[in-house]
Amino acid sequence: MANLVSRTEYEERLTASRDARMAWWREARFGMFVHIGLYSVLGHHEWAMASENWSPREYEKLADRFKPAPECAREWARLAKSAGMKYMILTTRHHEGFSLWDSAVNPFNSVNYGPKRDIVREFAEACRENGLRIGFYSSLMDWHHPDGGRSAYDSDARKRFTDYIYSLNEELLSNYGKIDILWYDVARPMETFEGWNSLEMNQRLRALQPDIIINNRSLLPEDFGTPEERVVPEEGRDWESCMTFNGLSWGYIDSKQAEPYSYNAPRILRMLAVCASNGGNLLLNIGPGPDGSIPPESREPLKAVGKWLSQNGEGVYGKLYNFKGIRGVGGRLLSLSRKGNTVYAWNWIWPESGDLIIAGLTGKLRSARLLWNGRSLSFTQEKYRINFGVPLREDRDPLGVTVIALEFEHEPGMVPYAAQPPLTLGRVWDV
């Protein structure tokens, strides 16, 4: 039993241990979200049970049609690794209430139905085989449990339901070795952390996994924020933008519906640039089919991003510091970040004529090079202006996202642009 403390003392303890617990996460920058469940059989949307008004009894019949292939988790993990991702998060139990593990608490699970296998165990093993950190998504809302709705107005039902939610997470954090992330979702129907008993629940779960990091969706701040379907930094704290691959659905939808909306590699890199240069992470979702296969509109862009990261990862991974409002060619804002004396400038505009210019950085520039091919760039430097001359077309990165590493003699500073618009991006279609 955990030694329970007040909220103030709990948050003080989290603050004291956060830098050590979050160190790997702050350098990872890029992770894979995997949404798979009975909704994958329907291929409509992960909220289909509620939005289409399925009764629990009718919805249960989907379980026998849900049969992800035995090696599907390894396929996900191999793709994540090849894409340059450093961690994965699996929907162990979505709002529909179907557990993807051998649960003694919830008999409505993937060992008793459908594949007759522990998908969570396969996932954890696949992550470890590929050197990826492990995260478990756990919905607080549950449409299948009889107390899931009653808990909003019946105190006895609320006690039974919150005990049930705790017991599910206790299984997940007790039976699969070291787990790195607990990713809660949708704290309904209760509207406060007191209603969910989150303060006690999270202390007890942390006692099982002392190094774990937890998101903010149990209605306590915990370790990091989770802006959804938008790339917007959260000032003053760790944050991770979670994004669907197509802006339509977290769960599987067929390729003909999804492909026109799915992101290409440069679009993914645009999101990653804002995350990395503002101290956040990008958690990009794939929605495998009911057989566990990865949709092609997800696979190919991720492979292209992985190749890009193998050449440009120096400017993405690790502890980065943001420079806001630096201007480059054509007056367009650049995404800039810094490690020590080196600044990384992500450039999208490659002028057909005229010079490539970066303005606003202070300090003496020692050298400049392109990350993707290693070529050194010649330059001239005025007080707050670096001029690289007319760039060669062949030096543009094949994906059109070229990162220039600028090494200064000392830690550089910046001159803020007086009328700068915000560098952060709003909704996904602004990315």
C-alpha cells in the first residue's frame, strides 16, 4: 500500500523527481500512438459504439471478428523504429471497455474473445525488442461497464467504478515489467479529480512503477500536457501534441476514405519542427485494421520521415532550447532550436535566386553545415545577419525540409523581431 500524502506534498514530490523521470522523454521528441480495438472491425470511428448507439450486448458480437495477426505488434514496433520514433503508446482499453490483455478484473478481453491472445504482452515484448519505451493508454470512461454511467449520480456505483478503473491499471502496471508512460483519457462522467479519486489512485499506481510518467487527463496536472489535434506548446511545462494521421479518426478507417486527408512526410516534419523547437514531443497515431495491419497511407510517409531523421536527427533529438521570432529568407519565420553553441535552423524556402539569409542571432558564427549531406556552407556575417549567398539547388534536402547547423564561438543570443507573429501553430490544418 502506498504511503498516501496530501495533494501539495504529492506534487512537491513529483516536482523533485520529474527531471530524472522525464529525462529520456524530453530527448525522445517523436512517438507512435496505436489505436486498435473492436471499433477497428467497424472501420467507422473509435467512438462508433456511442455515436451509432450500439447496445453493449450487440457491440460485444464484434469481439469474435476482432483477430489481429500474431506478429502485428512487431510490425508496429519495427515501423516505429524505422520512422525514428523512440516510444509507443497502445490503447490497452478504449472507451468501449474491451481489454487487450489477460485481465482477471475484466472478462471482456482479448484472451477470452477474438484473438484469444494477450495483445498487451505482445506489444510490450515488441517494444523491448526494438529498443522503444513503453506506454499504456487507459481510458477512464467505459461504455461497457454497468457502473460507467451510473457513477455520475450514484455514490455506491462511483466507488465500484473507480475501484474497477484502479484495478485495471494495477494489472497493467504489475504484470508487464517496467512501463514508462501511463496515458489516461476522457475523465467522464465525473468532472473533478476528487470524483475519480485520482490523487489516491495515482499515488498507488506510482508506487508500482516509481519511474513512470503520467499525463494530465485524470484531472490532475501530473507530468505533461496533451494538446490534441493541434500543435500548440504549453508554456511552463512539458507537453506532447497527439495527432491523428488523417484528421478524421484515431481508429481504423479504410484507405479510400483516409488517403486524401493523410499527412505526407513534409507535413509530419512541419509538426515535428514546432514540437522539437518548442520543447515538446509529437505523438503521431496509426489506426491498424482489425487484422493489425498498418494502413499504407501511414506506412510510406513514416518510412520517409525515418530516413530524413537518420540524416537530420541531430537537430531533433535531445535537449533543445527555443529561439522565437527569427526571420529567414523572404521574411518567413524559421523554426530554430539550440543545443549548447549550435543553433539548428529548419528552412522550407529555398530561393530560386537571391541569397539565403538568417537574421536576428547574436554572437560570432564559427561554421555552418547542412545536416542532411554534411556540406559546409560559406557565409558572411554582419551584426545580426548571416548571409549564405545563393544556395545550390542540389543542397536542398530531398523532402524540402533543410536543416542548417550553425555553430557559434559562444552560446548565441537573439534580437527579437519587433512585430513577430507567434511561431506556434494552431489547428492541424495550419501546420
